[in-house]
Amino acid sequence: MKLELEVNGAAAHVEASPWKRLLDVLREDLRLTGTKEGCGEGECGACTVMLDGEAVNSCLVAVGQCHGRKVVTVEGLAAQRAGEAEVLHAVQRALVTCGGAQCGICTPGIAVCAVHVVDSGALHGADDATARAKVRELLAGNICRCTGYQLIVDAVIAAARELEGARS
Amino acid sequence: MTAYVRPRDLAEALALRAEHPDWMVLAGGTDLMVNAIHQKVPAGIVDLWRFAPIGGITVGDGRITIGAGATWTEVERHPAIREKLAPLALAAREIGALQIQARGTVGGNVGTSSPVGDSLPALLALDCELEVASVRGHRRAPYSAWCTGYRTTQLAPDELVIAAHLPLPGANVRTAWRKVGTRRAQSISKVMGAAAIEVDAGVVVSARIGLGAVANRPIRATAVEEAVRGQRLGAQAAEAARAALRASIAPIDDVRSTAAYRLEVAENVVARFFHVS
Ligand SMILES: Cc1cc2nc3c(=O)[nH]c(=O)nc-3n(C[C@H](O)[C@H](O)[C@H](O)COP(=O)(O)OP(=O)(O)OC[C@H]3O[C@@H](n4cnc5c(N)ncnc54)[C@H](O)[C@@H]3O)c2cc1C
Ligand code: FES
Ligand code: FES
């Protein structure tokens, strides 16, 4: 079927079976290979993207369901102004500076989910212990085999603090 | 090629069901899309994701009505559900993780009706009545009679689940919910239970107990419900509940737990519902 969706702020036209996974349409039809497949079963979160502003597993979304909807992938997290170099989201920068990525397979999914968590204000005003517990709960659907999570949690908290500081 | 329809209204959705009972009814896809690339390609899809006629949560007439299309994120955040139907809000928070809660729906949990569906013991304890529709008309079905076996339900091939109706518990009803799994998020339950217990001056007037993962479908622990009637809340009711449960359920052995472990945990879960907090 002919599909029209908004991907990372731009219109995307795709001809695909409605049963095809959003994950495969992103990687194969749109060549957005930042989104990774870990398990294909909804368990690992490597394929996380935003669908109409919610973090979802793109391996569990039939692309027919995305017609007319907005999708944001890891490629769409950075701010991009015409003629300027792109600026990474605070979460992405913090993952780099805190060492929250090793092999990198889980990283796109973690970045998307963490941006969703931070931008939704879920950590706003929380003290450190509460914020750490929240990050662990909200990122529980993103599995990482390398880092042991500690540095990922550090990064998400650092990004949330930076954005809070910028706001106030 | 798989046919795909996003119905405009309920009449179109029901007509599609009547005409193509073999088509897949797809909501959040968190059950249906697991391992999708290794599955049989469906002949057609009726897409219920964000389908307005079955969406939304409303409070009124002494009950809360949850549209089948409501997601677990919506259920968990809803203030009236958190306050009045706490077991359901607590279950919602432990279904999968953030990504699963954003897509998984009430209708999907009820549609699959797996013995480990987390909301299902809560629906049992909270006396849920499902509203179901087809071109033949609307009907109501108590959730306690919905499951007919392992992952099988009363749903006819031309029907859709429209909503779950839950009466608001009275002021003297205490509710509780407990899930035991390997970790809090993203783990399939070993045992879970929900309770709604009506108490008068410290004595149990009546109780409804829903249990999951202890039989081939979610069940009401009716033997416990009878045994605790008239018992004093605390050790007395808790011990009556434990004995009645032991005599009435026979959980299974599987890769996740042994039957003996499940029975002991289920007893503890149920007994704890009757402790004075
Ligand atoms: C990683 C992972 C973790 C999970 N963890 C949990 C957990 O902890 N607890 C738990 O309970 N579940 C869990 N699930 C299962 C699943 O998320 C839930 O059962 C969810 O509620 C299903 O809803 P859905 O909308 O995604 O269903 P779908 O997959 O879209 O549909 C499921 C079934 O319901 C039918 N259906 C859907 N809507 C209707 C309707 N309105 N009328 C008639 N039939 C309908 C479909 O035809 C299908 O048979 C998990 C799943 C995954 C992938
Ligand atoms: S690939 Fe989608 S959750 Fe693992
Ligand atoms: S960095 Fe390797 S899986 Fe997370």
C-alpha cells in the first residue's frame, strides 16, 4: 500500500505491505539504519523510536498503522538548522561525555527513550536518588549487554539537570 | 498482499468483522507483532490503533468505563483509576516497560486473555463487565465468564471488545494488588493476584479475589472468597484464606517455576491481602 508518514520532521512516501514492521521500513526503505534490531520481540528496546511522541518498539509496529503519523528516530534527535552543523540533543552529548555507550547496539534505542523521558519532564524536581530510581524504571525496557547501566543512568540525569538549568 | 483498513466508525469496523472474520484485529500489536517476520502474513488487518469509538476513559454513573483501545500508559496515569481502582493502575505500571505500556491496550490484554495477563486478576477482583459488539448488536459479559480455556475466550469471530465497565468500589472496600516475578519490569509473572475486600468493623463481609498464573486462565479464588466471609481481618482471615487456597488450586510446573513454588507464593499473596495494614 502507499503510505505517507512524517519521519524526523519530513514527509516520507513509502510503498510497502501494511504488515511490514516499521523497523524494516526505516532501515530498508528509508535507509535510516540508526535504529537497530536486537530481539524482534519487544524485549530489548534497541529498536525504540517515537510514534506520535510516545516511545515505542518499532519491531512491534505494523507500518500500515503509521500512515499519517509522526515518527522520530535517533537520526532526528539532533537539532538541524539549514546551513549549520547539527547540534546533538543534551542526552546524546551526555551519553558521549559520561561514557554511556560501548558497542553501541543499544545506544540509539536508549537515546530515543531517554530523550522522551527527559523531555517529558518525568525527572523534573526529583532529588538524585528518586531521579535515578525513575530512570531505571523508565529505561527498564532498554537492555544493554555492555555498560552495566550505571553510566547510562549518569548520562540521563546529567542531561536532565542541564536542561533544567537552561530552563530556569 | 495484506488488505488494510482503518475503519472510520464503529459500523464500518463491525461490518468488516462480519465480512472478514479471518482478518487480524490489530490494536497495539504487542502480542500480535512479537516475532512478526517469522509469522504467517495475515490476509487482512482491521486497525484499531487510536480508533476513537473504543478509546478514552470516562467516569460516571457509579462506574469507570475504560475503552478497549486505552493504553496502559493512559490507564496508569488516570487519576480516578489510581484512586478508585488502584489494582488496575498498579498492574498497568508493571506491564512490560515504558514502550510496551505506550502501545499495549486493555482490549489486547483481554483479547489474548493469557493466564499471565497482568490486568486480568484486577478485572476479576474489580467485578469488570466487558461490553462487546457485532453487527448483531451489543452485549455485556462479566469478565469472570470470559475465558473459556488456555488463551481462549467467548469472543465470537464477528465481535469486537468495546469497553470494560468497572463499578466504583464502596467506601468500606479495600483493594490490593501484587505481582511476583523475576524483576519488576518486563518480566512475565510467576504469580499475581488482586483483591477487593468489603469490611465492616474489622470483619470481612465479602471478598473478590482474582489470581493469575496459577491455572490455564485467570481465575476467581471462589473457595477463598467463601472461607473468609465473616472472619476477622488479620491472622484469622489470612489463615482461612491460605487453607482454602491450598485446597482449591493446582498450579502447573513450567520453565518459569515449579508447581510447589507457585502454590506457596500464591498462598502468601492471598494471605497478605487479609493482614491488617
Ligand atoms: C516485551 C513484552 C512484555 C510484555 N509484558 C507484559 C506484562 O508484563 N504483562 C502483561 O499482561 N502483558 C505483557 N505483554 C503482553 C501485551 O503487551 C499485553 O497483552 C497488551 O495488553 C496487548 O495489547 P495490544 O493492544 O498490544 O494487543 P494486540 O497485540 O494488538 O492484540 C492482542 C489480541 O487482542 C485482540 N484484540 C485487541 N483489541 C481488541 C478488541 N478491541 N476487540 C477484540 N479483540 C481485540 C487481537 O486481535 C489479538 O488477538 C508483554 C508483551 C511484550 C512484547
Ligand atoms: S528489536 Fe524491538 S525490542 Fe528488541
Ligand atoms: S553498549 Fe553494547 S549493548 Fe549497550
